Amino acid sequence: MTRAEGHHLPLRVAEGLAAAALAGILLFFGLPRVAGASWHDITRLVTSLTALQVGALTAVWLLGLSVHTLAIAAALPGLSHRRAFFLNITGSSVSNLLPLGGTAGTGVNFLACRAWGFGTVEFLRWVLVTNIWDVLSRLAIPGIALAWFAYADLGYSEALAGAAAGASGLLVALVILTIVLLRSDGGAKFAGRVLDSLARRLRRRPKNGGSYAVRTVALRRSMSSLVATAWGRLTVGKMLYAIAQAWLLWLCLDFLGEPPVLAIAFAAFAAERVLSLAVVTPGATGIVELGMTGFLVRMGTDPAHAAAAVLLYRTFVIGMEVPVGGAGLLWWFSRRLVSRPTGPEAEEPPTARQVAEPPTARQVAEPPTARQVAEPPTAASRVVGKRRLS
């Protein structure tokens, strides 16, 4: 940790505690008020679930995470679905613990991708493409929900219509912006020039020379090439993930004894998709629960059932990811520590003489012995060999 990061650490801890406290206040005091039901009634319903019902909800939750790997793996060629699942659950685990925790979750994903051999540019491209598709899918869902609402002749919902109108406007603007940026180098060059200007002022030039303008253009072309071949899998993966999560919400309502019309459940899910973008609290906790519960109660769902179902649903999509992803992350780090080579050969760096001294004529001409062929090279000899070849 740098000195600057050390100075900012207390502030970040205070921000995290304040955000967690805000989420707790919104849930503890706000949810019963919005729902019009007591905590006793809400918890009684949640604890009435059978083990079979909990198992079914868990299976649907895991199914959603599994189909989501279609989109995650499509954005990073060479990534297996197993590793895509790991990136999803561990990144979400860290992100859901912190306000604006996406940066921390991305950092965890970067460590894993680098350990698997993916380069920084590949990872950056993966982050940009997956986030663009994630936002596009979140903004598209309210429009679909409103159309379904109208088709089912369920009346007019001012809240849903407003959310759909705002989300649709943002969706159109984002689609146009994405197409323009992926089709032309102009936007990438402009962004690169801005970065170059900032780098000159901060006296931080890109590593290995060059300029950010050149690198952003190369990144834009790489993203355009990837999207041209992977847009179908990205879209299908996001679509299946949304369907699985909406099904999970409907099951939560059904198992608690208040099965709603499918269109209403999907509209509540659409509200969750939009409200979850407000990550001022960890995982937008508190904000999402109040919005979803208020909508379901307004649409005629029993207040206690609405609040209990929303809490149960959010326990899976947010709460369960924290311990499961945290356990996966702990397992991964422990395996890396155990498999890391130890001993003098793994840690011994080459001496200055070994690096500078060229091989002798005898070393060049003399063939290796049987033992030299059979034994793997040490860490020091590999480094020396690379430096001599360069």
C-alpha cells in the first residue's frame, strides 16, 4: 500500500460504515413503513419456508449464475465457463460489500485473470464489453415490462411508465453512443488525447512509451472485432440470466403464499434492475427493497407477503453471493499459496555477473548431459537464459 492510499484508508472505511449504516436504517425502519406490515409478520413468513422450497430457490439461483457465464465467457475468448462462474461470484461478493464496490470487485477479477495468463488489454476489453451489455440489459427490461403490462391489461402504473420512459431514453442514447464509439476511431482518439494531456500534467507517461491516443484506438478496434463475433452470446447470456432472476422472484412470492400475475412479478423485477444502479449503499441495499415492496403493495400484493418475498429474493441475489463468493476467493488464494514454488531455487535471483557474462564457446558447443536434459531448469537459469537471448 502506498502512502497516499494509507492516508485515504480511514476515509474509505468511514464511507463504507456510513453506507452500511444507511442500508440498515432504510431496511429496519423504512421497509415496515413502506409495506405497512410489522417485522414480526414479515419474519414469520420467511421462516415458514420448507427445506424443499429453500432447495428449489437455491437451484434457480445457481441456474441463473450458470447461464450468465455464456455472456461472461463470450467477452473474454479462452475463458472457460467454470472460471467465468468464479469471476462472477467472487467479483459480486466483493462488490456487494462496499458502496460503489464495483472497482474493488474488478480488482479481484484482474488478479484472477492475470494469474490465468490473460493480458491487461484483454481484461480491460472484457470489463468494458460486459459492463456495456449489463447496463443495456438493465435499461431494456423496464420497456419490456411496460409492454407486457399493457398487453396483460393490468391497468396503468405511473411508476412503471416513468421508469420505462426514462430507461428507454437512456437505452437509446447508450446504444447510439456505443455504435458510434465502436464504429469510428474519432471518439477513441479524443479520449486518448485527454488521457495524454492528463498524463503530461501528472508526469505519468504510459509504460513502454507510446501514447494513450494510440492505445485507445487499438482497444476500440479490438472491442469492435470482439463484439462483431460475440454479440449473440452476450445478448443470450444476459437474457437468460434476467429470466432466471425474474423466475426466482416469482417463486419467492409463490412459496410464501402470494403468487402474483407473471407480468406484475416481472415489473417488480424491472424496478429492481433499474434501482440496483443506485449503488450508494452496498448492492443498493435498502433502496431496492423499498422500491420493489412499494410497487408490489401498490399492485395489490399483501404487504407482509410483498416485503417477505423481496427480502427473500434479495437474500439470494445479494446476500448469498457474499459468503459463497468469499469462500471461493479464500479457496483460490489458499491454492495459489500452496502451489507457489518455495526453496532457494524458486527465490534465488541471478547475479549481476550471470546476467552480464556471455556464454563461453565450450558452453555453446558442448551438448547437454542426460541429467541436464532430465532435470527441469531452475528459476534463476530461466531468467538468465531469457536475458541472454534478449
